[in-house]
Amino acid sequence: MLRHAIAPARHFSQVPNDIIRHPRLSSDAVRLLTWQLSLPAEARDSLSRTAERAGIGKCAFLRAKRELKAEGYLHEWREQGVRGLWATVQLVSNVPLTGEEAAGVREGEEAAPAPVGGSPAAGEPKGRAVGCHPEAPVRENTPLYPAGTASVGSGDSSDFERLALARQVVESLSDLDPRLRMPRGMLPQLAALAGEWLARGHTAAAVRECVRRALPGRGQVIRRPGGLVRYVLSEVPPPPLTPAVAAPENAAPQLPRVAQMRECEGRHTQPLLFRPVADERLCRACRSARAAVGEGAAGFEGVQVAVQGAAVVRAALRGEVVL
């Protein structure tokens, strides 16, 4: 292997070979550290700013930051400023330092200016009582949303059955739409929300129907199905109304309207059904037409009968006809 190197006269930094050849530091970690060590003493660029300028992505930056912390080249402290705002102080070094050594280097720096105008209203800066990172890593899944009130606290069998039914409803949503494939870590949380619906008097079919109505169109993609279902089930509507009282069993069944109709016996192009008032066989139109024709025929026949009767009476008076 041949090498050709010219010693720079300016704009160079002295970096130990232990950093360049470190077996447990990735190339991104080495570049972050050497970049920070090459900055002037008055520079205050953070590691995230350096990673942005160096073109290092977020995931690679976080991995490189963990490596530098693990090897002792990076130390961080959280502190509260003058106005109560929290800030992160970072210290990088060209040699590995322990926590005590890094704290000693930090104490050798210039002290922060004292607050102006007396002590702040919140009191002296103190360590945070809440919001700190857990000392031991959490291995189990933690819910992202507070669980509902439908929890199995009393140990009643009805609560267990309702929660089991709610779990089945949530798991069956993927059969309702393939886009509703939710992570298994959210199933207990969604089952608790569905349990509230069942506790309010809603049925499993009503829960599925409510989710189905909230789904976007078929051509759209659901990027967070668990969040969509959680949003839909977070507000429980009022319980359904009480169904009407059923008719007694001994009551006669109500006949359909068609069974109460009769076919007209008149002349029609197509069969005509009508509802009779009494025992009539003809519809209203046929009865009206027949009544009009019947009145004319009856009048003509009546005249003929009257004429014949008058002739018979006259013949009887003359003695020609014996009655």
C-alpha cells in the first residue's frame, strides 16, 4: 500500500489515532467527534447541528451518539436556565472520560451569569421530580393512550365476558376491511374502549357499523388504522332507545293489505284489484258505468210496460178482455 500525504500548514486538527482506529465507533460517530473537535473554542454548535451539516440522517445520528456516550467521548447534562427553561449541555473530548472526570472538566468552565432581578418566582433550580428517564429499560409494551373505564376491576364474570367480547369485536375489524390491521400492542386499549360501548348498551354489530361508516373510500390508504379506530371509539354515543313492547302471542296476526283486496269481475285489459267495502264484486268504475247503462234501460222498459198496461185496462173496460 503506497501513501502520499502533505502536512497542511493551516486549517488542520490534531486527532488521536485511537479515535480514527477505534473498533467500536462507526464512521458517522468518528466524523461527528472529529468535526466537533475541529471547531474553535468559542463555537457552540450542538451535535444535531453538526450532524445536519455533515449530512448524517436521524437514525445514524442517534446510533453514533449512543456509541460516543458508551465509549466516554460524549457526556450530557440537563439543567434549568434563568427563566426556568430546560437545556442540554454537551461535552465532547478527544480522550475517554468517566462521569466524575467529565463533571470536573465542566466545573472548570466559566460559571453561568446569576439571574437578574432576584430569585425567580419558582425558587432555586432543582432536579426534576418527574419526567426523567427510567433507570432500567422498560421491556414490556406500554399503552399510548389512557385505558378506558371498562376495566376488569371488580372481577365480576359479566365484566370478563364483556371484555372478551370487546376483544373479539376489535380483532374482527380486519375482516370488515383489510386496511384495519392494527398492531397487537394496541388491542387491549381498543378492547377497553369497545367495552365501554358494550357497557352502555350498544351491540357488537353497532360498534362494527360505526367503524365502517368512519372508514375513508376504498381507494384511500389508512396509514394508522389503530389511531383511526381509537378516535372513533373514544366518544361513546347515547345508548339506543328501548324497543317497543311486543304484541301478545294470542293476538291474531294482521293480514297484509293484498289479502284484503278482491279482483274485479268486470272487463279490464289486465286484472284489477280493489278493496271492497261490503260484498261487491265490481270495482267503483265498473259499478258507475253499469249504473249509468242500467238507468237508461230501466226507463225504456218502464215506458213499454206502462203502454201495454194502459191498453189492457182499456180492453177490460170495454169488456173485450176478461181479467
